[in-house]
Amino acid sequence: MKRFPNPERMRGVSLVTAIFLLVVLAGLAVAMVTLATSQQTSSALDLQGTRAYLAARAGAEWGVYQVTRANGACATSTFPLPADSTLARMKVTVVCTRTLDTVSKLQRYTVLSTACNTPGSGACPSPTNSIDYVQRVVHVEFSEPGQP
């Protein structure tokens, strides 16, 4: 003869099981939301990094153009990129230096272009502790125009 458990002793088991399942499901939901948020932030920073690189490259090309085609001036400039472009909110600081190469006796130019998305002081690089700050640097060196 088989004995069945006493129904009085089984009371409350389903409540404990339901609470356990709710806690597990809530933990999974929190983990999923945290993962989705971090991936969204990472994706946004990756996009901003690409924009900053393209802005720095544009600044380097502008600096090289100023030396080779415009007026030959080698100076420092800071400028924002057009507000209606995909590089809006980027600011570029271009630093150009000229030195004399002692071996070849040619003028050597160095163009250092730094782009960032939230310059606090008005120029890049900007000392900031912002979590969404992005900065990229492009460095170009070349001899005086028309020379080898």
C-alpha cells in the first residue's frame, strides 16, 4: 500500500517556488538591460571615434594644403567643422611646425591634427573627465614643396 504525503506538510511549496522563479527572472532581466545599455554606449563611442578620426584627417589635409598650395604659412589653427555635416560637434586643432633638416638642408614640415568632440577650453586636446569624450590624432611629416 502506497502512502501519499500529508497535504498539510506540502502547503507553501508553490509560493516558495514562485518567489524563486521571480527572483531568477528579475536577475536575468537586469543582466539583459545592462548588457544592452553597455553595447549601445560602446557603439555610440565607436561611431564618435570614427568621426573624430575623419575630422583629424580633414584637419591634417587642410594643414598640408595651407603649406603646399595656399600661402606657405605654417601656423596653428583651431576650427569647428560645419554644423550641417556628419562631423558636426567636432573641433579640430592643427599645429604646424617647420624645421630645417641639417642633412638634406630642406625645410621639414610637421602637421599634427587633433580632433575631439567636446572641447572644454576651445581647442583639442581638451582635458576632460567626460565619459563620452573622444579624441583622435593624425600626424603628417613632409619636405618642402617641390623637393624630393
